[in-house]
Amino acid sequence: MSVPLAGLGDLYREGIVETGREAQFVFTVAFLVSFGFIRTSAHMIRAQVSWWPGNVEVGGTHIHHLVWGICLLLIFGYIGVTLDPASPWREIVAVMFGIGTGLTLDEFALWLNLRDVYWEKEGRRSIDAVIVAAGVAGLMLVGFRGWLDAATSVEDEVFAAAGSIGLIGIVIMLVNAAKEKFGMALVGLLVPPVGLVSALRLGKPRSVWAKLFYRHGSLERSRRRYAGSRGKPFWKRGGELLGRLRLRLGRAEH
């Protein structure tokens, strides 16, 4: 076992540490682990598992884990920006910031709707938000950083174009996320043309985009467009579309 472990250590040092991506890597791992832990904890509490600690309450008020996440983001975000600590403190700050991100995004639906919808249909937006955030973190760790490094260190049009595509993909992702098309936001990071088509179409009527840019006419079209898919996650809507397509093809054959 020593040889494979040594090989993994060398791979980590060459691919992560020596390329200056260790802080990004530990942030991504801490973010995903904290989200997985707190989501599991919420299910354990809801199932009333006797040996699992319950909710935190102060004076009869339930303190959501969103609060602890925001505190971690504020504290370690401030430390990272103002002090710019050296290694290994930089990585420790990244871990704590990642934990805060996981705790906060797990209740994304709460701070979006300003009410506790954790177990309701609207609560699925938290999962969508985490998927998008994980996609962005993975892109920055694996691909986008390499595109930028190549574009700035090598005067080559191909690398510059790759960096531009990465930037366009992030812009498309943000537009789709603002329109509450979280599934297409993730797809747009990987396949920008597909995300662009979705970004140009109407957003959901309750999205941030609709509140900022839609007037009465556009808002009414958006409500009609999404009247039958409200509250359904993107993978179920995609399954329904495929089912309708199969039905039409079957009718055409007969």
C-alpha cells in the first residue's frame, strides 16, 4: 500500500501544491464535506435519531446552521482579505471558509425566500445552488485557472480563446442562476452554447432576474411559460420532455 500512497502524495504535490492550488483544493473539499455532513445531520434530526444531537436553540429560538455559516464567512473572509496569511494559515482559512460556504448554501432556499422552506419544494433550490457552486469551484480548480495561466503566460491565440470561453461560461452560468435555471447553469459551464440558449430564454417568474428586469408583459409570459413546472427540479422536467418526445414519435410511427 505504501507505493500507491506515495504515488498519490507525489501527484498531490505536483498537481496541487506546486501549481499554487492547494487553498482552492482544500476549500472545495471542505465545502462539499460540510454540506454532506449538515445535510445528513438535518435528516438525522428529522428522523429523531435518539443518539444524534438535536437543533441548537437559544432562549427558545432555533438557530439555523445558516447563521454559523455566515459567521464563518464573515470572520475568515475578513482574515483572508485583510491579512493575506502565509501557508499553512492560508489553507486553514480556506478550509474554514469552505465550511461556512457549505453551511450557508445548504439553506440557500431560506435566504432566497426569507422563510424556512428546507423540507418544502422550494427547498430543492438549495441543492441546485450547491450543484452550481460545486461546478464553479471544480472549474476554477481544474480548468479555469489553467486557462487563465495559459492565456497570461503564453501569447497564443488558442489559449487566449480558451480563457475567453471560460469567462463567457461563467457569465452564462450567472445569468441562468439569476433566472433560477440552476441545472442549465451547470450545463452552461461545460457546454457554453447550450447554456447560452437557456440564458436567452425567459427566466422563472420568481427569480432574481424577473424581479430586476421583467415588466408586466414579460412577467406574464414567464408565468404562463412555467405554470406547469413550478417547483419541479430540472431533471424531472427534462424527463417529462423526453417522455413527451417519445409519445409523439410513437404516434408518428402509427
